[in-house]
Amino acid sequence: MLGLFLPDLFGGNEQMAYDVQRAHSADILFIKMKATMWMITFTTAGFLIGNIMGIFDINVLQWMWDNTLGHLL
């Protein structure tokens, strides 16, 4: 009766274990692909924002230096 509700839970169904392993490998692959896509997107956006800030003469590093350590020297 227990086998009706929990089929092959404690048995040796190698095909099911193989399929679960392959599905997990595919999930990991898709997670890596998504992470790579977002990494490329954010890197490109960062470069574009930095170049646009340079065009408008916005100097973040100089502003940080002036407001933190620049007044000590």
C-alpha cells in the first residue's frame, strides 16, 4: 500500500535519478547563462553611464576625494 503513494522513493530507479540529475544540470546551465547576460548588461550600462558623466564633466572620484580625505591634507 505504501508503494502506491511513494513509488520508487526507496527503490533503485536509476533512470529517474539520471533524469533528475540532467534536469538539475540544465537548471544550473540556465542560471549561469542568465548571470552572464546580466553581467554583460550591467558592465555595458556602467561604461555608458561613466562616459555620459564624463561628457557632462561630472567627476565622482574628485568629489569623493574632496568630501572625505581632501580636507585633511
